[in-house]
Amino acid sequence: FSCVSKKFTMAVTAGKKKKDSGINPKISLVMKSGKYTLGYKTTLKSLRGGKSKLILIASNCPPLRKSELEYYAMLSKTMVHHYAGTNIDLGTACGRYYRIGVLSITDAGDSDILKTEAD
């Protein structure tokens, strides 16, 4: 029985590692050295004010909210990245213990996240 449970736990953890692993270190560098806002309301404020450079939207963000964010981003000429993980994964990538549906980056700091997203 212990052999079966060991295989099961390995299978569960193996599937979770592929979610945007390339962008996670860049997000953590932005958290340390850049300027950002977390959450839907503050992201909309920064988009309306034209301060955002890039927004990251979690994969399980509601469709109406996602389309509204994309619309405001298009008006303010802001880049949009659809984060492959859920809001729990985005919160973990930001170093927080809560869920984050939307992240707006106003200043990347030492991170090269804006250059890699432009490509």
C-alpha cells in the first residue's frame, strides 16, 4: 500500500511544476525591486491613469472581468500576459499567502519582465 501512495504523490507534484516557471523568478524580482499593484480595483485605477506597463491575469479570472481588463489595457496601450496558473499560483509567485487574480506592474525595477514580454 505504501508503494501505491508514493506513486500517487509523485504524479500529483509532477504536473504542477510546469506553470509559467520562466516568469515566476521575474515576478519575484519585481516584488523585491519594482513597483506594482495587486488586485482588480487597483489595477483598473492604474490602467485608467496610464501608469501600468504590464498586467498579469490569472487563468481562472472570470471572463467578464478578464475582458474588461483587456479592454482597458488596449485603450492605455498596456501589455497583457495571461498567467498559466490559477490565482493561487499567482499569489504564491508574488510571495503572498493569499490569492491574486490580477497583478499590475508599473515599474519593473531590476527585472527584465517587460523586455521578455515585448518579444
